[in-house]
Amino acid sequence: IRDSINIQEGRYSIRINESLEFSPGYTGKLRELRAGPSSVVEVSVAFTASEMLPQTHLVLSMDHQGKNIYWKGELMAPYQISVNKWNRAFLVASLPENLTGDEEIKIYIWNSGKGRFWIDDMQINVYLR
């Protein structure tokens, strides 16, 4: 849900509540990110909450022909320095070597703990090896 009151950067943030298990995020072909075999993908997202988020993950997932071939989730709790302030969570993923570029990559927040929080300013960086 788009929010224009509690923002970290720009004009809007996304408000996540207990009824939303998966946040909006990035979905596209691996080649659109200019990533390939053995690339390293670094993802970060700003977030704020009025309570600790022990079961919330920043996720990078890849599917090929409808089947999941890679999944990595990073708990956001270790990056939550304080409540009611903006924090930044990170995920670094070393991609497998046997990729074609046709894989679908998804980056999102998994709200498995049914928390209430805001996300903003998702950044994706790709490093070729």
C-alpha cells in the first residue's frame, strides 16, 4: 500500500501490514539486470517499524521454466538498530554458474512474522566476476 506520510526518500513508501505476506518488489529476467553466471547481486532496502521484526526476510529468488532454482533470504532483524527510525537491510547473493539469463528473478520482502512496517528505497547492484 503506497504511503506518502512515512517516507525515507522520494514521495512514497510502501506500508506493509499483517495481511500482506509478500511485498511488492522487483520481478524480471536475469538478463534485464545485466547479471549472469557467477554474478554477485547486492540488494538493500530501507525499513522502519514501531516494533522489532524477528521474522521478516529480504528475499532473492530465481525460477526457470516455472521451477525454483535459487532462493536466499536474509533476516532483517539484525539490521534493525532501532524502532521508529529508518534502518537498512542487506542481502548479498552469489549466483550459480549454470545460468542462461532467461531465469526470472524476484526480489521482495517476506513478512512471515505478520509485522507492520514501511519499506522504501530498494536498491539492486550487480557485480560481474
